[in-house]
Amino acid sequence: MKSKIILTGECKCGKTTLMNKVLNSAVASNKLTLTDVYGYKTIPVIENNDLTAFDIETFHGVRARIASINKISEFKFKRFYVNINSFNYVIQAELEAGIKNNAKLIVMDEIGLMEKFSPDYIKSILNLFNYDIPIFGVLKLIEGDDFLDAIKFHKNVDLCEINLMNRDWIYEKIYNKVENLL
């Protein structure tokens, strides 16, 4: 059985919504407590109806800015300046704690291209997929990227494509996959 369940799909198709629904159901059915979960969620920051930044929030309460339209670093992806320190220190520390504490589940929402500014972070993410710790994640749908393809095609990954047609009925299938990991 593959121990990494990764949701992918076009932007705004419901990947994060589905992930949250599955996690909430697992908690409600006592299959999981949030103290057993390590990882992070990406939070869009909207100001005056404009997407101005992205924060991450770990499952242990640390929040950090990973990207902003304001210049916070020299690294730029599209219109956002990327704070690689948030990847290198905040997220990486959370994931390492998950390994050290033998997390029941590591959640990663979302894995994308901003990470590519930090080779150390990419190396640690790819290494994480070799551990015997269950992962439930969201992966940006981009074809032909070495980093994202390494995750998509990893031997331990069960890749589930979410779209507008299946996002409502696929919930039970995804929930059962996650439940089997716990």
C-alpha cells in the first residue's frame, strides 16, 4: 500500500477543500487528533480584494509569510517575492519534528514551485517521501517540472487527480485511503 496520498488538479478545483473535509472527518471519527498531525497549510492573504501574499501555518501554531507582492527577498516567482527562510526554517522544522516524533500523519498543503528557490528544502522534501510516515498533501498541477514530477511519480505516492466533475463524489474514496494510513 502506498503511504503518501497526494491530491493534484487545476487551480480552484477543490483540492484544499477536499483535504480539509477529509481531515475534519478523521478528527470527528476519532481516527486522528490534530496533535498527531505535523505539516502546514498555505493561506492566501487577500487585501482590498487582491491576493497580496501567501502565509503558511503549521499544525503546531507557527505562522510565517512565504511570499508577498512586497519585496521581502531577491527571489521572485511571478509577481511574488519568496521568503526562502520560511521554507528553510519554519516548514522544515515542522516536518523534521514530524519525523522525530513519528507523526501519525504529515500534511502538506500545498507543494508548488516557490520551493525551488531553496535547494536544501527541495532535498528534504524529496527525502521525506522515503520515510515510513504517512503523508497527505496537495501538489500543484504542472507538467514537466523535475521537482513536482519526482513527487508525482515517487514509488510511495498514490496520486489522485481532483477536478470539478469528481470533487464531490471522490471524497469517500480519499477518506478511506487516508483512514487506511492511520
